[in-house]
Amino acid sequence: MARETITGSRIRERRVMQGIKQADLARTIGISASYLNLIEHNRRRIGGKLLLAIASALEVEPQSLTEGAEAALLGVLGEAAVAANMPAEDAALAEAFAGRYPGWAAALAISQRRVAALERTVETLGDRMAHDPLLADAMHELLTTAAAVRSTAEILAGDAPLEREWQNRFHANLDADSARLATSAQSLVTYLERGEGPSAAGKSPQEEVEAFLAAQNFHFPLLEEPQTGGEAVEDVLEGGDAALSNAARYILRGVLGQMRDDAAVLPLPVLEGAIAVQGHDPVALARRLHVTPSVMLRRLAVLPALGAGLVVCDRSGTVIFRKSISGFSVPRFDSCCPLWPLFGAFGAVGSVLHERLGQLGRGQIQFDAYATTDLGSAAGYNAPAPARSVMLLVPAPAGDQSRPLRAVGATCRICPHASCSARREPSVMAT
């Protein structure tokens, strides 16, 4: 329903909220009650002096009756509709719902934002608690030191008498271990309470890289210029505001260099022109523009208008690059079922896999996943060729059921699919 067609619904809502009878409002603005009834049921258009008169009688701004709910509110209501698998015809009534019941719409939007934030928190904490190597080291240090303190204390508290020299040694050990335990505990607290910005303490190099790229929306005009060389990569690195570790800089040089090379092979204006004719199908675009599918997937990922995600892994299954997309959680520290198409591409070199994915526990938001494998050149005779698998994630068209859906979990720890044959650890969601 178009926004201008529900002005009458907003008039009725505000009149009812203020306890004004329809006949009284009609009398105040100088029209018949039957005509106002037609207006309130969106059967008569309204504007000009009559709109101003009604707004004045209701003591509201005219824009509040004509402009409707804000785009941000409608966007959140749309997310709630997708998360609830609401039919398209019902989801299309979000504007009407927000116009008639602004209070309830705002409450629903707040709840949707809270649910989404809690989902992200649970996924992040579950992934982090289970697989974060820094956290595992800190916990190991705490437990080891606590065990040492306990052992020393038991000896000192025992019935067997100790010589003064041994007592002094055990007291010294107890003092040193206690100090180490306090330091380890403080370090752990600091690590858990660290900020989430690009330069947050304890961030892994991969997280630094993603934060750096996300700050620029994964788009660097300098790398898109024709005939840019290695100095362009260094200029991008030096132009960033984030303080990067040496490891993150090393990874970023490779990522930015790949972006520069892809831009030289397929400039964005050429890609955008082909999309206007061909659409966003990666295989059709790659064939039309005579580029490899892996180049096409990477170039589509940096196209701002598409809003796609991208994941790259090597033959070991390690995720070496990720461009996150809202509604789909890619594991940071381990490999699991969200990446099945990515891994499957290693067994189908030369092909492009296409699957429809939806994550369990996230409202089954659906994505089209395209994956292919890129083979490098072998270093010598009998040496394996380096291989990297690339997966592009694009939001599936609303209401499109042309492909079967593969339901995947975020991580085993928070996946509710109890009968999964590939499960590796129990889920905290189990009842």
C-alpha cells in the first residue's frame, strides 16, 4: 500500500488516541461526518487546506499525517517479517501497520532489534568461548597457577613438620604463584572487557583486516584506477585510521593486491554495464565478460549496491578472508556447516556451485551461495598447486522458492538441529 493512500488511517488513529468523536472533528473543520468517514477509510484523497485544517484540529504537524513511518522503522519491521517467515502479502502491510498503530510498531521494532542483538551476542560468545585461542591460553594459565597455589598451600597446611628453609621456599613459591594468578586474572578480565573497535586489544589479525576493510565498505577508489601499482596498496594502508599489527598489515597487502589485480581485469564501470543487461548471475556475467568465475565472485562482493558477503578459504579449510553479511554468521575460529558450499567447491574444481542457504535459529533468512575453486600455479614438479575456494553470499529474492533450501547452523554449540549426523559437540540449545 502506497504511503499517500493511508493518510486517512493516520488521521483516524490520532483522532481516536485523543478521544475526539468523528462528528466533532468533522464539525470543527467544516465538513460532514460521512465525508470524514470516507477520508478516514482512505476512500478520498486529501490535501491542501483541508489537510491543514485537520492537522490543526488534531494539534499535529501535517507531515506526520502524510509522510508516515520513518524508513528505519519500516526496515526493522521488514526484518521482523522475514525472521517470522511472514507471507509476502502480509509483509507488504508494514507501512499500514506503522501508520495505524505507531506505538505497537515501535515496540515491535525495539523487540526485533533486541532479538537480533542477542542472536549476534550468543553466536559471538559461543564461538569465542569454544575456540578463541587467546582465551584458551588465558584459562589454561589460570587453572595451572591455581593448581600450583593449591598444592603449595596443602603442603604448608599439612601435619608433617617442615624445616625452616623449606618453609621459606614454599612461602616464596606461594607468593610468586599468587602474584602470577592475580596478574593472569586481571589480564583475562581486561581481555573479556576489551572494546570492539578496530584497534581493540586482543583482536586477531583477521579481525583487524575485516574491521579495516569494513570501515571503507570494502571499496577503495585508489585501487580501481587504471594501471595502479604496488604503491597504491601502500597508500591505502597508510591512509587508514586504524592502528594495525604487523600481521594484519601482511594479510592486508595480499587482500588489497588481489583487489587491485581484479579491478585491472574487470573495472567496475564495465561490470555495472554488463549487470544492467545480464543481471547479477555470476556465471552468465563471467561468460559475457570473459573472466574467471572467481574474479567475478570477488568483484560482485565489492559492488556497493549488491550488499553481498564473501568468504575465502584455503585447501586446509582455514577461512583466510571474510566479508560479513547481515543475517549470516561465518565462524571465526573453526569450520562448520555454513561453509559446506565453500568446501564442496574443492571437490568440483572448474565448476561453480549454487545453493540456497538459511541458518537455523536466525529466522531462516535465505541466501544464494555461489562457490568455486581457484587453482594457482605449482611451485615445481610433483608439488601441489595452491588452491583457494571463494564463496559469494547474496540475499535471496523475497518469496523466491525456485531452489531447495539447505538449513545450516551457525556453530554446533548453538545449533538446534539435534539429529545432525555431522554434529561434533553438544548444543546449548538442546532441551
